[in-house]
Amino acid sequence: MTDVSQETLLAWKRGSVKAFEEIVDATRNRAYAVALGLVGNSEDARDLSQDSFIAAHRARGRFDVSKPFFPWFYRILRNRCLNFIRQRARRKEISMDVLMEKESPAASPDTVLIGKERTERLWRALFRISPEHREIIVLRSIEELSYREISETLNISEGTVMSRLFYARKALSAALTDLGAPLVKEGDDAE
């Protein structure tokens, strides 16, 4: 994962709008993917990631330019997403876009249908587990961050990352079982 250059971060911290636009351009897709993984709705994910960029820009004075941008920004995005999830739960709203894997153009219609059904079950199960469990799975399996990167992003030890991931996978496996879906592989993906 590439991060934003220190020169760009310094210019942004001094108030450069152009530098801020570069930061947003460099991290927009990643921010959206994380928000989508946490809240499950593309419109909400776009709004939350945009709001988070605005909040980050307002808080740029607190950013330490000697550190990478995305872990700092992630905490802002995460807090906004978790607040949104809590508010939605209070209103008893459930909204989820089903994220479909991109199928090969050569895939048979049966293969495409099976893949879509499997993906839909996985995402339904993912949104049955707690936001904290969903977060660690999104960071590891969707964002494909290493344990070290997750540790830095969440400001926790690598041991805690492994423990949380273990329990999150157990919760996801139980949710899949409840949905009548086969268990996910709990293979060791140690670094």
C-alpha cells in the first residue's frame, strides 16, 4: 500500500488545497472500500468517506507529518462509520448493497450464479457480526493489510490483531452456518 509523500503532507498541513486534492485522489478508493466494508451501502460509504476527508482537512493541524497519512485518516473514517452504524441500529435500518465479485467473461452462467450466491451469503453473514469483528476482517481480507499494518492502523499490538481476527473469523463462521452456508476456511494466513 502506498501512502502520500511527505512533501505533499507538509504542503497540506500548511494549507495547500492542491496538496489536499492530491491526498484525496491518492486515498479516495481505499477510503471508500473501507467504508463500504464497514457500512455495507455504497451511497453511505461515499458520503462517510467524503465527510471523513473534510474532517481530516479540518484536523490537519493535529496530523504528525512524520507518520503515514492513511492510519491517521483511518481512525477518523472508522469513528464516523461506527457512529453511523450505531445511529442506523437505533433507527432499526438495515441497508446493504451486495458486493459481487467480478466474474471472468468466459465463466459459464452457472458459475457466475454460484459465485454471486456465495458472495451474497458471505456479505450477509459479515453484516450479522459486530462492527468491530467486521472491521478487522475488512482490513485483513478486503484491504489485504498485513498484521503490522493493521496494528499501526488500529494502534494495537500485532498479538491483539491476531486474537481479534481469530474471534472475528469464528463469529463469521457461525453467521455463515446460521445462514445455511458452508463454513469459511479458517486456514492460517500468518505472515
